[in-house]
Amino acid sequence: MTEIKELSSKHILGIKDLNANDLKLIFETAKNFKEVINRPIKKVPSLRDVTIANLFFENSTRTRISFELAEKRLSADVVNFSAGSSSVKKGETLLDTVNNILSMKVDMVVMRHPAPGACAFLAKNIDANIVNAGDGTHEHPTQALLDAYSMMEIIPDLAGKNILIVGDIKHSRVALSNIFCLKKLGANVKVCGPPTLIPKFITSLGVSVEYDIRKALEWADIANVLRIQLERQDIKFIPSLREYAQYFGINKQLLDSLNKDITIMHPGPINRGVEISSDVADSDQSIILQQVENGVAVRMAVLYLLAAKRA
Ligand code: CP
């Protein structure tokens, strides 16, 4: 069968839209870029004709810096936009904002927005390539790609492996993108958290549910631990963070009491002492900083492949 060396879409809106070939291509390309960014000269000229706008309508540390570094390592021209210091504050619409930026000859838009579907809306209305850097509770595709890439550095073939996602599944775009990605790679996926933070539809995605954190961890090869997204909760879904930590927090004592070693991941930002304790987050079992490191290579891969398709 002929291998397709091109992404199936001109946008990265969600993992749901990517096929097996897209994932393979992104991971292979990311591996090459990881070698590049570990060289003394970390830059390549691949995107020197490309201008990218990073539009952040929500706070970010990792994703924003990671995209900017990825773009600069690829020699793209980069402009950064924060909604908080822009004319959005004067009532300008999303489409007007983006069309004004695109009229300055911008080729690609990386956008984080609180509204689910905001990136898909842009993709329907503008000509530039769109990369979703997190849209509300919908998807965070590049986070799932870097998570899967990081898992595969430990377990190269995830097919049949047990991956646990712990925490606030209901409000997490990371959970949804991870589930879509891991299922496409053939992994078994289980979620664990308080019943109020696990949406009913989750089992329809081929995911199992466990409410006992010890049993869930005993099952898992890798556990991806998520933050409680208090900023997306207009009502109380858990009695208190202290109680959450007591029943679902991952600490060293709990991990030491298991009959196995498992790898611990977290997309960040971490609430130390709530979903994860410092003695786990900073331990050898944790690959949290490797995830962040891999984010640059994975985002370079995504941008490079989109530019290649554009060319
Ligand atoms: N993982 C993640 O999206 O982190 P930021 O919100 O800091 O970008």
C-alpha cells in the first residue's frame, strides 16, 4: 500500500478528525524534530516563508510558549496576540479580529479560545490554516499528540496497553482529545474520578469507568492525571478540594502500595497537593517535564506538515 506523506486536512481542529496515517506522520516527523531541537543549532529554515499568528483568548503558559518556540525553531515569522490587551475589549468580534490580522498576510492561525467550536468556526470562514490550541471543553489536539508521543517513548506500541485518565473528565478538553487519540492507537482507556465529574456519554467512546482510584491504578500501565477545572464550573461538582485529594489525589504512599510501577503524567498546570502530590510530580515515575519538552517537537511537526500541505 502506498504511504501517504500528507495530512488529510489543512487544519488541526481536533483529534477526532485525524486518521491513523495523520497520527503516524505527525509522530514520525516529531521524532525527527526532537533530534533537531537537541542539536547545538536548534533552528531549521523550513517555515521561513510562513507567518503565524498565535491568538490566545484564554490564559496559557505551556501551549503558548511551546507553539512560539516551535514556530521560531522552524524560522517562521511570529506574531502574538492576547485578547486581554486587544481591541476585543472594545467589542470587536472574533471574525473581525482574525480577518484584520489575516489582511496583514498571515498564513496560519494558532488559537486558544474559551468557546467550544471557535476554531471550527474560523476554519469555515477564513482561508488560513487553523491549529486548535484548546477550545473550551471541546478539544486540545496538540496536547493529546504530545501526550501520546511521550507515552510511546516509554511503550512504543500502545495497542492493548492500559491508559488511565484521572480527574475532571467532564470539563477537560485534554481528556477528550486523549481519549480520541489513544483509542485510534488501539489502547484500552479507563477514566476515574468523582461521578459528578464523569459525563454519562463517556462510555459511548469505548472508555470504561472506575470510581475507586486504587483499583484504577492497579489496572493502569500509565496514568494521566488532570487538573480540576474550577474556572469552567459554575456550580460545585465536588464538596471540596481537600475531599477530592483524599479520594482521588495521587500521592507516593498510594503508588508505593500498588503491586506495580506505573508512569505518571499531567498536562499542567499542576495543583500540588490536590490532584497530585509533590513527591509524585517530582519523582522518577513522573514524565511531566518530558511532556512539555516533547510539546515543542510535536508542534513543530504539526506546523511543518500543515505548511507542506499548503505548499
Ligand atoms: N497543558 C496546557 O494546555 O497548559 P497551558 O494552559 O499552560 O497552556
